[in-house]
Amino acid sequence: MGLFSCSTGAWGFRMGNMPRPKLLLLVVLCVLGAEAVDRSNFKTCDQSSFCKRHRNLQPGMSPYRALMDTVQMTPEGLSMKVLNTMNKVELQLHLAAVNVNTARLTIDEINPIRERFRPTDALSKEPTIAEASILAQDDNSVTLGFLQNKAVVTSDPFRIDFLVDDELAISVNSRGLMKFEQYRKRKNNDEPAEGQENEENQEGEKQEGEGEEEKPVEEEDEPGMWEETFKSHHDSKPYGPSSIGLDFSFPGVEHVYGIPEHADSFALKTTTSGEPYRLYNLDVFEYELHNPMALYGSIPVMIAHNAQRTVGLFWMNAAETWIDISSNTAGKTVFGKMLDYVKGGSEMPQTDTHWISESGVIDVFFMLGPRPAEVFSQYTDLTGKPAMPPLFAIAYHQSRWNYNDEEDVKNVDAGFDDNDIPYDVLWLDIEHTDGKRYMTWDKHKFPHPVDMQDKVAAKGRKMVVIVDPHIKRDDNYHIHKDAKDHGYYVKSKDGGDFEGWCWPGSSSYLDFINPTVRSWWASRFELGTFEGSTKNLFIWNDMNEPSVFNGPEVTMHKDAVHYGGWEHRDVHNIFGMYLPKSTYLGLMQRSNNKERPFVLSRAFFSGYQRYGAVWTGDNTAEWGHLQISIPMLLSLSVAGQSFVGADVGGFFKNPDSELLLRWYQAAAYQPFFRAHAHLDTRRREPWLFDKETMNGIREAIRARYALLPYWYTLFYQAATQGMPVMRPLWVEFPQDTSTFATEDEYMIGNALLAHPVTDAGATGVQVHLPGEGEVWYDVDTHKKYNGGATEYVPVTLTKIPVFQRGGTIVPRKERIRRASSLTNRDPYTFTIALDKQGRATGEIFVDDGHSFKYRDNNRFLHKNYLFENNKLISRTLDMNGEFETKSWVERIVIIGLPKAPTTITIDGIRDIMIDKKNLEFRYTPDTQTLVIRKPAVNVAQNWSITLQ
Amino acid sequence: MAETMPCVRGILCNFRSFLYREMFLGLLVLHIVSPFYNTAAVEILRPRGVSLLHKPFYDESKPFTCLDGSATIPFDQVNDDYCDCKDGTDEPGTAACPNMMYYCSNKGFTPKTIPSSRVNDGICDCCDGTDEYSGLILCQDKCREMGAVELEQRKKQAEVINKGFQMRQTLVADGKQTRQDREAKLNALKEEKQVVETKKQKAQAAKEAAEAPEKEAVDKHKQAWDEVKAARELERQKEAGTAAFSELDLDGDGLVKLEEFQTHLEFDDDVDGEVTEDEAKTHLGDVTEVDLDRFLTETWPEIKDLYQGEKDKAKEPPAAEPTKGDPDLAPSEETPPPPPAEEEEEREEEEEEEHDDDEPDIDVDKDEPKTDEDEMPDYDEETKQLISAADQARAEYTEANKKVSDIDAQIRQLEKQLGTDFGAEAEYSSLDGQCFELETKEYKYKLCPFDKCSQSPKHGGSETTLGRWESWAGPEDNKYSAMKYTKGQNCWNGPDRSTEVRMTCGIENKLLSASEPNRCEYVFEFETPAMCSKEVPNNPEFSHEEL
């Protein structure tokens, strides 16, 4: 939910009921900017002086040299110094193997005059140093070996090359764009920094062919180094320039992905002719599609993939970051002996990237794969596996800014039941509060919040309320009082509490960098402290970029000061994550660490996946926004953030019934499934539309509910292995080059391929079904398709093109209840789609759906199902798990079975005692589908079913 | 089948046996018992979840055929917790089939049909508790208890409805009476209009007859006065011309010459500071000199507006001062001083009505201060009498005309009222012209039926129109249950405000609530006896299909 805003300095209130006389004033101010994003509110690289300085560097003129006589091998890895031959500043380099197939490179100042910020809270724990050894060393290089990987550090020109199985995978500084602005004293404070023109990269030019004995060449100050003004906002930059930049090349790679969040294509574009991709958490009003502007969250992770290999890069830096991407051929940056490691010769394609951050240290993790699943595992070994959401959180959520009062809540809740549409969570946006004082209730509209929640919960449902990080400056508001009295707010550069405008008017911002603030915040969620809350109430954290309506780029001033003396510029991109992190801790503590929290956040950073879900912010009810939801969610998914969704229907404006229906159909097959809408939009609960639309929406939501056991199992795989739930096709088909730029379809787990209809008036879609020699089945009709081909699939308004891959088994609960929690005892249907060998496998994870008992007490089932040689066997996959359930096996559907069996028998396996018996079945030759009636065994059991 | 059920950790076995026994043997025992009639209990056995209406389809002695004919199955597969029929009819008592309905008879209360997906989900949906039999939750039979409460409520409701109905009868009668009255009045007015129209025409003829001689006499009088005025003016000009002549005739030779003209800068046409001979000649009349006679007849009339004598020169600058002869600048004789504000409206109306009167301007000089000699002498007695007669005729005409207008206005009003749809039986008629208010935390809402809806902030601020009467907007079968008010104040970047007024039966006219479910689309709830269109039994009962 977003900013009602138009120009810098203008700010908006969310208005309550009409009429809105006060609005008129704003209206006049905002008329011009009301249409879409006002780009002039946000910086270009040219307007961000450090970005401009780095971007103007010319390749091939690096002043840096690794000093071979400083090489040391320590238990912490390889260390050496790197000299800037221009200004003679020495830097400390560390290169270590960590965890598995992962390397960490850090470059920092030696004895700096100011310490640099490291956003280590992105990491779930300090990475384990892995075994590595120096394999070779000569005058100009040293080679570090770890597992099947090598890292070759070359002294002059300084570069590092990572080899996987002796093939060149990543080159560092191969274009010589490294630039490390050490902290320095300002030369002459009397002279204004402005106006000291200086030739870009002068240092590099002068340095050519010169020896080390040259005197240090002092860098000239450039405009913007010591202070900078954007629009009306001044950045005092008391510590001067501090930026860092480094280039990374991926030989043999044409496709790179990740670095969310941008409203752009999934396969990242080259930025040569435009702006670089920008990572700077911002509240962008009515964001535009297909451009590299920064949005609400930042994950500085890039995945590079080709048919041979997948690798990843994690640039652990929380400052404003810009990333340039360009295409190249490998020969131009590979030299000497490295050339031997490049397969395919010098004409091989290559992707070059250039990373630029305003402050912090160079701290980069290289995830060397080499398979996609391994890269995801390596990244989440560093930053943590995604939280295992409670079951309700992956069901359907109904939200709106705003459900007006208790009566409205009651009616919407009843509306779902009256129309037999399941839903799990009802959301309340900011209007539920007493004057935008979070964790309070509007006494007139919500006089009985506990009773209201109890009534919703009586049907197994939950509620979510919004809690934002800007705190109304009102001494009668206990949160503000406490925060002010204890000094819990971020400070302005002048030392007082930072103040900015947000929904409540004048607000201050809690300084979550301070661990004391985080634990204090967490304690606010105790049921006795958060008045009107119940255990069925969960939390939505919004506006945590942070959004400051009257701040530069609608966020906080970079010279604002945080706990520990850090400038806001140092912490900006990780700052937003601390709010949901603290909220998550609060919800944990609320239940004595027994219940799994649910938190939704708009801002995020690497590691946020440990806490909750994100959504793509304030989108618009347009087909383009529905289309972009897929690449945006895929970009997040490959960057470790599995639990992602986009507002169904579009936040701004009114969707027509077709768009709304198509959006429901798409989102029913995306991880986080929530409908949400702006205050000014028409009501859009499904039953307010025509019957066909409503029925279509109902069917889409019911399809989601039926598949919840499958989704839940995928979330468990994410939580344990880091595998994204929603996957680009190439994750499952890494060698199918035709899928590398695909962004109109995707895999859900390894079994289902979804190709949502995202065009108005569509009567069919072109579906690419990957994999030579594979087979696919339409989940509705069981129609069979061969893999490795693109098929035209006709669609009606109610058709959602979803295909099950031959060789997989998908669990469903086909009894659709009012809410997911009511299905605990319900039976399963397993759909077995056979591959060409008549084989299929799948798994299921079952627990109580809400607690940590699966983790702390091994209260879970993790089962494997294997069908081969006409026999289906249920086995326990994880012997540690034990869970009692009433759920049984209702039905088994086998698709792709060429002929009907004569008899089917079920039997126990090994020591499991069940009575052997024959099962009834029905075979449909047209679709080669066999339905086995009622095996009626408990899902916890191990058994076998034999077809004869 | 229950014997072959697998046992897992001992629990499932028991549970499943229980479940199956329930499903196979648990035929409903229904008591046709109404708490209000002491009839004997009768048991009707049928599979769980089946309504009495559908009972004939479930014959346990025969295989069961799905109601859609999609399959025939052994009867023991009915309610066996597995869906065999496409239409779900084999599982009325379990949650096995999608889109199937479960029937609970709720004895003591009203029967209910719920989606069968609500069977055994741990929530008691039927007051008799029959939807939950798996042991997950124990549902008490609350039907009698609820029935009693419900009946009490319905009784109260019935009282309201019936009282409202009585009131509505009055409203209907009143409405009809009002309509009849209005129709009668309309007819009477139409007749009366004819009468007064005739009177008006007569008065008009009388007025015209009286005005003709009046006009003649007045014109004559004025003409005579105009002649007098013209003669006086001529004399004045002669005096002025003579004076000017002697001023101009500097050398006193009885002739005004060019060079004497050249001394007067007002004849400097091109304003170059010098009066040339040509310029002087132009004004003198194309001659080089004139004597007094010629000056008075030919030169003076041409230059009199231009000429500046000694007198004029004394008050500089002359151009800024409006001259008496300037018709544009002279105060209009027809503009009376502004009347006091209160009278304004009234006056406008009068002016409006008198618009087409061709009354002569007899009181033209009323407010103009005049010297005696400029004032027109009084009319002679004869003329005065004529004017007086015409005045009276005019007054009579004005009065007749006003009567016609008044009647027209009344007819328009009545026709509008008679054209408004006050409900099927004119039951809403009495609401016309009334307004109802509701105060909420922030706003005061107002409903003026058949006129408009509005909202004003309680703590100051102007009223916002939320819509003007448009039409009835209830569903086809209940058109008079909702009103639509549209074209209210426009919302920025949005639609015009509009309001739907939903009516419910009540014993008073009362605005119950106001809300804005969509931006700028309001919903009012209004209670009125006019909605109480049906009488209900004062002692309501539950109707069961079994009965």
C-alpha cells in the first residue's frame, strides 16, 4: 500500500470516509503527478555522484596490484595486501573457502579512519571456513584449491579467477573496474567541494607504465564527494567519499538473474545504453514496468546460468548499490593461462557485471554450484533457509485497504461462506488503528477486536493487521512515549530524533539497528501488551524501506544517524528487514517459541527469507502488471526469497472481471496468494462480480486448496534445502537453452508447470513443455504432451493451463473446506503421472501445520512414493519423523498407464501389518487414466499397491 | 469393510470403525415433533444428510443410482466416505463429494442445507449437531433452545411487522387519499385556471383599452413639453453662441476671423500645439470670417461641444470631467437607487411578472433633482384621469396574471407529485417533503426522500450532496425496497457521489445507518412502516418439510 504522493515534499494522508474537504488541497498539488511514477523523484546514476564516478571508469586501467610478498595462508584462508599504485593506499584482502563450494572475498581498508559497516545480519550464522590449500604460487599469481574449485589470484593487473572443474566460471576485476574510496580527511574545508572539476579516471591515465616508486598521486575532490543535493534535499556527507566498486565476469554465460527488486524481465538486461539496475529500498508510487529503477527491497544476489553450470554471487553490502550488466565475448577479458580454461575459445559469450556501492566493504560470496539446486543450497547455507510458513499462510488471503469496521469484517467473512469460497486470513490495513497509531484499534470501528478475531478464528481462520515502523509523535501514544524516553529513534544528523511525514503525520522512526530496540519491539507483541490481539492475529509490516513522504526519494536522509554511529547510508538496504525480523521474534516469543510466526514485509534484504513473505508492493490493475508478476516473483525466488506474491487484482485502479479472474488464476499457482486493493478502488470481493467470474475465482481458489499438501511439501523443501518453491524452467531443465529467458511460465516444485493466461481476450496460449523425451499431462484433462515442444493450448475463461510432468507424484486433498486448518484429518489423493518408462516418484511432508514441533520434537512425516514396475510403494523418507494423523489415502490416480490392470492389491511392506486385499478401480482408456478406489490406508503407513 | 480396516497405532482403527458404523448404520431418526404441537413422535429412517424430499431415491434394498445417472453402485457405497457419483449424490452425509449438500432437519428449529464439505470439519453448523459425527468435536443439540429464542425473536419481529403493517395500511390510505386530494385539487385548479385565464384576458383587454387614450394624452402632453424644451434650448444656445462670439471677437469688429479662432487651442485637431489656418478654417466653416448671424446659425452648432470659453477654462482639465451632454456618462434616469437587500428577491419577481407590460414611463423624473424650469408641468386633469383609469386597469391585469401564475405553479407542483412513484400503493407518499437525520462519530447524514441525501461534518464544514432522487432501485420482485439517489457532488478523480437507500420494515421512519462501502458510493439503511407490506402470524412456527 503506498504513497499517495506526487512530488517531493508533497505528502499524503490516507483519508477516511468522505467527504474529504482536506483532500482538495492535495488534489491540486497532485494532479500532474497522479498518473504514474514520477521519475524525477528518484535518482539516476548521474545524480548519484559515487555511481557516476565508478561508471566513468574505463576498463583495462586498474591501478590495483596484489602484493605477492604479503601472501599468507591462515586458518581463516588466504590473506594478502592489494596496493592502489596510484595513491599508494594498501588494502587487506581475504579469500576463504566456506561451507560447500563457496568462496568469500573481502577487501577492506587497513587501519581506516572510520570503520565500515558490514551487514552480517544477512547471514544466518558465521560461515564455516572450509578446507583449502595453496596449489601453486609464482611471482604473479597464487592458486587456492578447495574441493573441485580453484581461485587464481593474479597480482598485476590484479584479478581473481574462479574455476570449477578446471573451467573458468567467474572472473573478478578482469575489466579492472575496481575502485575503493578509502576514508580520508577533507583537504580544505574552506573551499567548497562543488566546482572542483576533475577529469574522470585521471589517476588511471597517469599511472600507465609508471613504476611503484612514483609518489602517491592524490585524488582530486570531485563534485558530490563531500556534500550532495538532490532536489531540495541536502546530504551533508560528513565522512566524505567511501564508495566501493568491482567487476565480475561470467565467461560462457548469456543469462544472469536475480538482484531483486525490479519491475523488469527475469533474464536481466544489459544496461549499456541506459541506467544500471539500482538496489535502494524505496517506496515508489505507481511504479513503472520494464525498467531498472529501485523498488521496495534489495537482494544483492545474482545467479548466472548456462547449459553447463550455474553459479551465484552475493555482494553483501547494504548501501545504495548500482549494477551494470553488459555482453561481451570471453576473449576480451581472459588472458594468458586463463584462456586455457575457457572452453569454446575466445568467441564464447560472456556477461560482464559491475557492482557499485556507496559505502561498506567489499564482501562477496561466490556460490560455485555447479547445479542450480546447489547454488540455492549454498546461498541459503549462508543467509539461512526460508522460514517454514504455517499452513494458513500459504492458503488464500483476503485483504483490502480497508475493511472498515467489525460489521464489514463479519460480512466479508460470511460472504465467503455464503458463496462456498474458502479463505484463511482476513487482513486489516491502516484504517483499523486509532489515528495510525499502530498496535491500537479505532474504538468506534473496532470496539471489540478480540471478539472479532475469535469469531473469525471459530472457522479455523486467522487475521492480520498492519504494523508500520513510523511512529506518530504523540506523547499520549505509549509506543512513542517509550521510544522517545528511551532514545529508541533514529537520529537526524544534528542529533535530535529524526522526524518525517508518514501516514500519521509527523512521525519518528524506530532504530532497529539497535538490538535493544529490536527486543523491546518484540516484547510489544505479547498478548497482554498488544491490546486487542489474540494468538490468531498475525502481522504485516509495510512502509519499512523506510518510507518518509517528505524525505529524499521518499525515504530517510542518508546522513541520519543510527545506533553505533552508523550513517543511514551505510545501513539503508538492510534497515527495512529488521522490522519484520523483530516482529517475527515478537510472534515467536508470544507463543513461547512454539508457534510458527507469519509476517509479511514490503522491504527486504538478503536473509529476510528466514522470517516471512514479501509481496511486490503497490502494483496496478493492468494486464502488464499481471504479466510482470511472474518475472518479479521468479527473480525473488532465485535470490532465496521463496515466499512471494503480488497483490491479486492490482493495488491501484479497478480490474475488469476478466483481469481479476485471470489474476486469481495466476496467483492460485504462486507462493503467496493475497488479494488486496487501494482505498479508492471499488470493492472486489468475488461475489460482487458476475456469476461466471465468481465461479471462475472460486474454482481457482479451490484448486489452490486442493494442492495445499503439495505446496506445503515444497515449502518444507525450501525450508530444509533452500529450493525455491516457484522455479524458472531452467532449474528443472538446466540444459534446455530455450527456457533460459522464459518468463511467462514456470515450475511449481519439480512436478507442475504453470502457464497462466495473462492477456485480455486470450483464447489460447503457447506453452513450452521442456525436456526432450519427457511427457506432460494437462492436470484437468489428462491430455498427454511430449516434452521439448511448444504447444498451442486453447483456453476458456475458466481454464488455467497447468501441466504435470511425467515421472512425478502430486498429493492433493480434494475435499475443500472453509479454511485450510479444517482439513487436518482429510484424506489424500495422489496423482501419479508416469514418464515414458512407466515410472514416477514424489514426496509429502505432513505435520500439525502450525507449530515448531516438526523441528523441535520430530513431529512430522516425510514420505516418499515411488511407482515403478506397476507397483506403488510408500516409504518413510526421513526416519526421524513421527506424526500421528487421521489422514488416509482416499484415491490414487495414475495417468499415462497404457492399459487397464486386471487386479489391484494393497499390502503392507516389511513389518507393517495391513491386510492384503483387492482394491476397486476404474480405467479410462481415452486418457489412459486409472483411478484406484479407496486404498483407505493411513498416510503415515508404509504400504505397496500392485497392479496386475 | 470395517473389519478390514488397517490399524495404525491403535487409534485409527477405532476411529474408522466408529466412522463406518456411523455411516452405514447411522440412519437418521427423525421425530416429527414440534415444540408447539404435542404430536406423537414418528421415526423416518433414511441415510444421513438426505432430505425427506430425496428419501425415495435412497432405497437400501437396491443398488443406488446416482441422481444424475452417472453410475450405479452397491447401496453400501452410499455414504461410505468415497465419492462415486459425478453429482455427489452417493455421499449426502459425508464430505467426500465436492458441491454436494448436506441436509440437517434441526428438529425444534428450521431445517438447513449446508455444503457437505462442512460435515465433520470440526465446526458445528447444524443446531442439531448432526453434521459432526466423527468424534472431532461434540456438538450439542441446540435446536430447541435456539428455536425458542428464535421464535421469541420472530414473535417480536412479527409484532413489529404487524404493527408496521397496520401503520402501512394508514399510510396507504393516506397516500391514496393524498393522491385523490391532489387529483381533485388538480382538476379544481385546472377549472379555476380557465376562469382566471378568462379574467386575465378580459383584464388585458380593459388594460389595453384604457392605455390607448392614456398614451395619446400623455404623448400629447409630452410633445408639448418637448416643444417648450426645444424652444428654451434654442434660446440657451443663442445666448451661449452670442457670448462665445463676443469672446472670440477679440478686436470687437463684429466679425470672428481665422486668426481669432487660432488663439483657441481646442481647435488644434492634430494636437501639435498650434492651431493652423486650415484647422481654424475647418471649424469656422470654410470661410475666413463670420458675422454673428452666421456664427449662430452655422458655426456655433458645430463647435459648441468643443469650444472652451472663459468659464470652462477656469476648471482644468476639462476632458476628465463628464460633460452634461455626454449620454454615456449621465446617470441613467431609469436606474433607481439600490433597494434594501431583503426586498431584492421580491422586486425581481415583480419585475419578472411585469416584464411584458408596455406601461409608459410616467414617473421618469421621479428621483431626478430638477430645476423648476426643467420639470415637466403636471398633466392636465383630463390626462390625469386617463392615467388613473389605466393604472387601475393595469393593476387589475397584474392581479389576474398573478392568479394564473400561482395556479400554474400549483399545477406544476401537483403534477410533479402525481408523477412521482410513491410505491405500489402510494405507501411512501407521506415521506415526501420530510427529512431524516442520523449522527455518526464524524458526520450528520440526512435523507430527504424523493429529494436528496447529504452529509455534513459534525465539527463544522459545508454540506455535501450525496445524491439527488433518481428512482426506485430494488430488485425486480421488490422494486420499492431501495431508492437510488445520483448526481451528488463529484468526487475528485472519481464519480459523482451516489447513495442507495435500503428500506426495511419498522414501526417508525428512521435513518438507521450510513456507510460508504465503495468510494463515493453510499448506502443508507432506512426503516419505515411503508416497507411492512405483509402481515405475518403473530405466533410464528417452524415449518418442516416433514410436516
